[in-house]
Amino acid sequence: MLSKEKIARINELAKRGKTTGLTTKEAEEQKKLRAEYVQTFRASFKQQLHSVKVVDEKGQDVTPQKLKDAKKGNGGIQH
């Protein structure tokens, strides 16, 4: 998870970008922070997917093979 300070800075730069505009240095900082945020989000989402088990109405495990393989570390879901 990204720190509260970094998220606050992302929001500050976004607000300033909409109102007064950003300097080149600020735009580069915003780009790096956003990339870090997206990377963190994807890793978190991937971890959440790996904890999913799909069960049908009969109680049988119908988790897609691709997800099962990814849980085992045999490829599967990529980002």
C-alpha cells in the first residue's frame, strides 16, 4: 500500500494540474508517483485474485485452471 503522504501528493499534483498547471519537474514527479500507485494496485489485486476459489451451486470447485496454475506459481495470470 502506498503511504498516505504519497497519495496526498498525487492528489495535490492532480488538483494543481487542473488549476494552475504543473512545472516539468512536478509533471515528472506525478508520472513516477502514478506509476508506483498502479504497480502497488496491480500487486494487491493479483494477491487478492490468488485467494479466490470459485464454487458452483453444487459446491464443486470450478476455479479456472489458469487461476489454479497461477496460485501454484506455474504461470497463469500475468499483469
